[in-house]
Amino acid sequence: MRQSKEKQHQPQVGKEEFGRIFHQFIEAQAQRALLAVIEREVDLLCGPAYEPRGGGYRRAGSEKGRVYCNGQAHAVTRPRVRQRDEDGVERESPLVSYQMGRSRRHLNAEIMKMAEGGMSLRGVERLRRRGFSASTAQKVWVEESAKGVAALRERDLRAHAFYGLMIDGVVLSREVVVIVAVGFCADGTKMVLDFVRGQTESLALCRELLARLARRGFASATERLLAVVDGAEALSKAIREYFPGAQVQRCWVHKERNLHAYLNRNDHGECSHLIDRVRKAEGAEDGKASYDELEKFLATRNAAAVASLQEGGDDLLTFHRLNVPATLNVTFLSTNLIENVILNFRRHTDRVTKWDPKTDQVERWTSSALLLAEEGFRKIRHHRDLPRLLAALGGRRRPPAPGCVADSTLRVADPADQTSSTPPGAGLRASLPTLSQPL
């Protein structure tokens, strides 16, 4: 019995050893092929060895170099070539093939994937101990994440037909707050529009975000824009300044939390049940009836709870007054959609222990994290009912003329209105993965 187990184990060890030898052989062959290409380039420039053809190029010996193969750095001895210019001065002539073999561009994407998967910089160093140190991985991360800022903020928003947007803020530290905007397209898709950084969720910061969207061509494809917010007064006010006819819907999830703060724990269940009826109601009539039932219940429990409910005003029933199918309520009666984006944001940045507002660290991490979250976006639930919603918002507008920056209802905030200490355009740049160092 013992002998049979040993026989089963021995072939497995042999396979592992064979696999290691095979990969070593492939790496060695790749190095030889690269050196052969470099030698071929030298022959084309200088002619065969010991038979120089002239033309301004000559062989200049060799020196130690480094190339990358299969994610690992390998020491090589590479030839040198010098070129004589028209003035008779000789200079080192770089070899294209060697530069290609030395380039790490094809490995940057691999490092970014490791970072996005939660691997720390030290983890990258341990995995690629012959290819990248932690400092090198950090440089790659900084360079590549900076590209994410441009990728997010340079997208032309005029190419999309937006009918709504959702805005919410995320607190990173006592000194850093990020406000994120997500847009809804007429075909049911969603996309991250932009973000802005500041110290507080102020009116000036909200204006800065909307002004940036305006410059990039964001405009409502319907007569009225649907905007979903968490209840912050600054957000609602800024949206109505830029979109005078905007239909602002307050989040019922946030309102539910506020109401629970005024009620005894024994009343939380009934309160949530009545709010759930409001969120499932279809049309203005059913929505108002469910709202009245909730208000009556709160009146028997706590006057402060009633005041909190009434504070939301008509914005709590905005979507109901559009008289559209209740199948869309799940998306537009709360900010859960953008809350999920922020949740993914925090998962990718949970190892950042210090946010530095004096650098572009926040911008790089934020944009990278938002782009990662956007990769998982799907169409909104029951998007086949969107034509009813678009019609309720005033129908589709005629597309703006090419080159038009924004819709006529959109105004760029006047600099005099900027009451915050945050200068206009000082938006941040971004967050992404989960590296162990704050960079």
C-alpha cells in the first residue's frame, strides 16, 4: 500500500520539475532571440563584423545591460554603436531593438492589475524580485494612475444623451471630501461623469463640479433633468442653479436613517415598512397616499420625526409625480447606485492611511477607483421602461450642434459666486487600488 502511494507521488514531482525546466528553457530562448535581433540591427547599421560598410556608423565594443523577459530582469552583454554626424562628431547611437527589450511598458499593465487586485507594493517586489523593487512599482503606479485622471476627465460628454445624474459625497479624512457625479444615458447605461475634491461638501464645491461638467459638454437630452441627491442642501441648490427646471429627487434611504434617529427602536420596523410602501408606490396618487400614512404614524410617535419628514418637502415625491412605472423606483428613489460606487471606491483605497491634499494623490486614487467601479456597471434595472420616463421629463430634445459646449439651460458659475477657499478648477485627481503605501 505504501509503495503504491509513493509511485503516485513520484510522477507528480517529475511534472513540476519538468515545468520549471521548460519555463527556464523558454526564457533562455527568448533572450537568445532578442540578442540575435540586436546583432542583426548592428549588422544593418555597420555592416558585417570586420567588413564595415561606412555610412557613418561603426561598432564600439559592448557593455553590460539589462532586458526584461517574462516579467523578470536579465543581465546581458549588449553591443554598442556610434554614429558620426555631418560635423564629424561621434555620438552613441541607441539601438531600437535593445530599447524595446529594455522597456517595461508591457509590464506596467501587469503591475496595475496586481495593485487593483489588492497586492501591496512589497508584494509586487516579492513576486517580481528580479524585475521590480517596491520603489520601481511605486513609480509605475504613480505614472499609470495619473493616466486614469486624464482618461476620466477628458472624455467628451457631448457624445452621450443624458437625462439624469446622481451626485453624492465621500469623506476621506477631516481635510478631504470628494463629490462624485454619475450620469444616466437614454439607452439605460451609466457612466462616471467626474468628481471634485474639497474640504467640505459646500455649495461652491458643487458649483465647481457642475461647471466642469458644463465645460465638457454635459447637457440634458430631455426638457427637464432628473437629479437624485442624498438630501444635502448644497447639492440641490447648485443643481437648480445650473438646471432651472431640474426634477430633484431626495433619497429615501437617507431619510429613513434620519427618521430612525427620532424613533424608539421598537418603532423602526413599522417606519421601515411604511417607507417601503412609499418606495413601491406607482404614480403621484399612490405615492401621496403612502406618504400621508407614514406622516400619520410619525405624528403619533414624535413631532421631531414629522418635522424631519416634512423637511424633505416635495423633493421626496418628485419621481412619483412623473407618473412612470414603479419598476424604475428601485433606481431613482435612493442613491444606492452611487453608494455602491463609493463602496467599491473604499475597497480599493482601504489601505491608504493618509490622504495628502497638497499633491495629486487623491485625484489619482479617486479616478482609478471610479474607473474600476465603472467597469462593473450594467444597465439600470427595467431600462425598457425608460421611454416612459423620458417622455415624462419632456421628451427627447434635438441634439446640440457640433461644437456646442453645453445646453442653453446650463450656465457656468460666476467666479464671484465662489465663496469657498477652494479655487475653481482645483478639482482632484484620483484614487484606485489598494496598495499598502499612501504614495
